Amino acid sequence: MEEIRKHLQQLQERFGQITGQFDQDKIHQEMLELEAEMNKPGFWQDTQHATQVSRLTANKQKLLDTLKGLQSRLENAHEMINE
């Protein structure tokens, strides 16, 4: 069991290094700005630009969701080991 705890701690440390590369608050703020742009009248008339902005927004959301999902899994694993 101790070996699993060590491995989990190493994963948590590596995940911390990875998440440290991203300013999640900034990414969220950028998403809000892009969503506001998408809600402007006439935005969808320029389909090429609209597609780019929509794709960028989706990619940012996917990144945030992935980071949150991984953090949740690490927390769940940590709780299971400590039970």
C-alpha cells in the first residue's frame, strides 16, 4: 500500500507541474470574452472567423475540463487509499 501512496504522490507532483503551465483563471476569462464575441449581432455572418472563434473556445473548454477531470481522479484515488 505504501508503494501505491508513493506513486500517487509522484503523480500529484507531476500533475502540479503540468497545471502550473496553465493560468486557468486567464483561460476562463478568455473563454468568457470569446463567448461574448460570439453573442454579438452579425458574428455568425463571417463563417470562417466564427468557426475559428468557436473552435478556440471549445479547445479552451476541453483543456479546462481535462485538467479538472484529472484533478478529481487524483483526489478520488487519494481518498480511496486513505480509507
